Amino acid sequence: MKYFDYVLGSEDFNARVAKSKFVRMPGFAKSNTGYLSLQGDHGQVSFRNIKIRPITAAQ
């Protein structure tokens, strides 16, 4: 299920960030490389043993 769609760095995206809690995070959404973002909310978050594998087309 798709929850949202955006273009990183677009005027719409930047306007939404400016109105959000992330406006206080200077590095938020500034990287232009990579495809994965891990996010935690409301407290300390730890991640471990993360494995990333390519998705292959069904045969």
C-alpha cells in the first residue's frame, strides 16, 4: 500500500519539510545518494543485523 509520493528537493517537498518537525534538522533529506532511510520516532532507536538484498523479478 502506497502511503505517500514525493520528489526529494522539489518545491512541494521543501515546503512540507519547512512546516514539519524536521525543519530543525539541518541535514534532513539533504543526501542525494542512496535508496534506504531508517527512521525512529519518539526516543532512542537502534538497528542491528540489517541485511539488504536486491529484489529480483518473479520468474
